[in-house]
Amino acid sequence: MTSLNQDYVYQMQLDRFNIFQSQDLKNSHFDVKFLIDGKELYAHKFVITSVSKTMDAWLCDRWSSKDEDIIIETYSYHNFYQFIQFLYIGNCDITDENIYDFVDMAEFYDVR
């Protein structure tokens, strides 16, 4: 029974990630937009706030308006995309070149 539940949870994570990966604004119901290196990256508040205390504080009604973009200047688009991917599915592309950025992001965004 546990295996079936784990398979179901994994499939749900994969489905959410596929929605994120598509960046389909019409059908994906994104509710947060990041601007990084002049590029837009959309995500779901529920996913990112459930694992990041900093994102939770940023995205609560007290700190941002509904349509306010979050500008990311410290990290590259690729690394920030990989970081958000990690928040969705617990997996990302870590290399010798970006590992320090990932450690920094995990600490800065207080990933649980």
C-alpha cells in the first residue's frame, strides 16, 4: 500500500512540475511572476511558499500586491529556474559551477 501512495505522490509532483515547465500562461493558473535577466518565470505561490519561509513572507498580502513582479538580480535565469524546479520536484541540475549559488539560494530563501 505504501508503494502505491508513494507512486501517486510522485506522479502528482511530476504533474505539477510539467505544468511549471510548460510556462503556459493560459492554462496553468500561475500566480507569481519573477523577472530574471530580462526573462519572465512563472510559478505557483502554493508550491514555493510551502517550502520557503522567505518566499512566504514576500508573497503574503502584506508585502506585495497581486500583480507585482518579483525581480531577481542576484542569480542567473538558469540557476533560479533550477532552484524553482527543485522547489517543485526536489531535483535540479547542480554542477561544480553553480553549487555555491544553490547553497546561497537555499540559505537566502530559507528552504525547509
